[in-house]
Amino acid sequence: MRLDKYICQHTNLTRSLAKKAISCGQVSVNLECVKNTAYKVKLQDEVFFSGQRISTPGHRYLMLNKPRGYICSTQDEVHPSVLNLIDVAKRDRLHIAGRLDVDTTGLVLITDDGQWSHRVTSPKQNCQKTYQVDLAENIDAEIIELFAKGLLLKNETKPTLPAKLVLQSKNKALLSIQEGRYHQVKRMFAAVGNHVEALHRVSIGSIILDDQLGDGEWRYLTEDEISSVN
């Protein structure tokens, strides 16, 4: 990574101020002054700014109880981004690990760790996502087996991966899937002649939405929750 970018990412300096600090001799690498902004910082390098060693910050992992009306995007579009609900420094470096539709509520994981995020979202990792589903019509118990075998969705040629459906009442169920296809849960129930009226994600893998979080509230993940995604 370029030295100016490194300084920018690990301090509160903008890119232009980082370049100025380097040019003015305020930055040293391995105790030697470096004025070349394009110097490539290596993993083993010790970088100092104004005599203070810059320590590489650790990754951040958060859970959010997403309310309706927000989108899982890093930027506002027609609706506001869920990142507007997160009050942390350098928020622009965060991204969403697994999206929810604008009208879907519940657990959203947010991080700046790309590899961890991939393990959450990749179907190959078998990271189950569980949803509370409220339906317009009563649920036929026979569809449990259909979901377990995989459903062929409209305009697709490959069936869904096996999903687990647990009936809670006549028109409520818990559905666990390991994919994240476009509007997948809604389309799965549409494929069996039903309509999703409300959708709420309750867990991702073994990470369960904290019931102490109100709509729009968030907290950092615990070490156990972070390490559960492997």
C-alpha cells in the first residue's frame, strides 16, 4: 500500500494532508524519514507520524436491527442506507455482509473485513440465514418437503439449495436458507402459491439478533460471534 494511503487510512488525515505531512518530513518508516508519498508500506514496516507509531486498527464487526424503509447499500438511493444508523468513525469503510430488501427487517451484519464478509455470504460456506415469515395464506405442511428438495423459481433454470421450513402457526413459519438470491424467500413462497406479508431475519449462522436491540439500534459483535463465522 502507498504510504500516503496508509497514513490516510490509519489516521484522521485526508489524502492531501497525508501527502503534505510526508513531504514535510513528519513521517518515518522503520525510524527513517520517508518523503516519498508513493513508498510501498510492507507488512513488517513500522510507520511513525509526528514521532508516534501508527498501529493498524483491527477490523470492525457490528450487528444492526434493520427497520423498514432502509436499504442495505453503502450509499443512499431512493431510500436511505442502513449505514446512516451507524454512528462510528470512518463509516465509509464499512459494508453490509448479506443484504435485506427495503421492506424486510431484522439482523444485518456490517463489517470492514472482506474475507469474513465472504464467508457469511457465500453459499459454499453453508452459513444458514433464518427468517421469520408471515404469510397471506395458510401454509400447507406438504411444502416442507418441497422446500427441503429445492424449488425452481420463476425465470431460473437451477433449483434453490435445500431449505428448512418450520411451521409455527397456520400462516407463520421459520425458514432457513444458505443462499441469497434476488428476493429469494418471497419468490420461494410465490412458487408454492403463497404471498409473504412480512419478513424478519432472526439469525445468520449462529449469530442471533440481540433482542435488546430496538429498531435501528446496533452493537459490536462479541469475539465468540465473530469467530463463529469460519
